[in-house]
Amino acid sequence: MAARCPYRRHSLQFKIQICSEVRSGKLGRREVLKTHNLSANLMQMWLGQFDRGELDREDAAASTVAEYEAHIAALERKVGQLTMELDLLTKTPRLQLVSNNENSSIISGPRPAPSDEAAK
């Protein structure tokens, strides 16, 4: 007994292109079926979806999903960045400033306290 071949998947752009060419009269159904090795039932189903506008809705839904995935990826990057900053801030010792108006840096720390001139 021969093994069954896996189902072929056709892109949405391919389906729209084929259906628009058939509906515009550029290609005949039989020509499309032979050149692309498609079944008549599959072609009829695609043409029905094309006529009802369902293929366009699928295209819009696919672009919306792509936009959502891009937005999610951007948010995940931002969460990673904020997590790293939070880890850095919680692991470094807190710098205690002598006064609130002094400038301080994590790298250099607070300015040194002034010493008496008599101290040697």
C-alpha cells in the first residue's frame, strides 16, 4: 500500500491570484487545474470564497495578526530592558548622598566630602 502524501498548503496570495485570473478571464479553469495540479472541488471552493469576499477578510485578518505579533515583540523587548534595569538597580548598593542637591553617579558615586585644611 502506498503512503499518502501530506496535504499541500497554498498561500493566500496564490489563491487570490488564481481566482482573480479565472474571474477576469485571463485563464480558464481547466488550464489552472492542469498547470497547478489542483482538484476541481478545491478550485470551486476557492472561487466561492473569492466571490463572497472571504479571501480578502482572511488577508486582513492575517495582516492584523502580523501587526499584533510585531507589537507583542516590541513589548517583550521593552519588558526585558526594564527587567535588566531593575536587576541592576536592586543589585547595586544604594548611594547615600550627603545632601539632596549633590550630583551622583552609579559609576563615580557621590563627591568626596571636603576635609579640614588642618588634616594631614
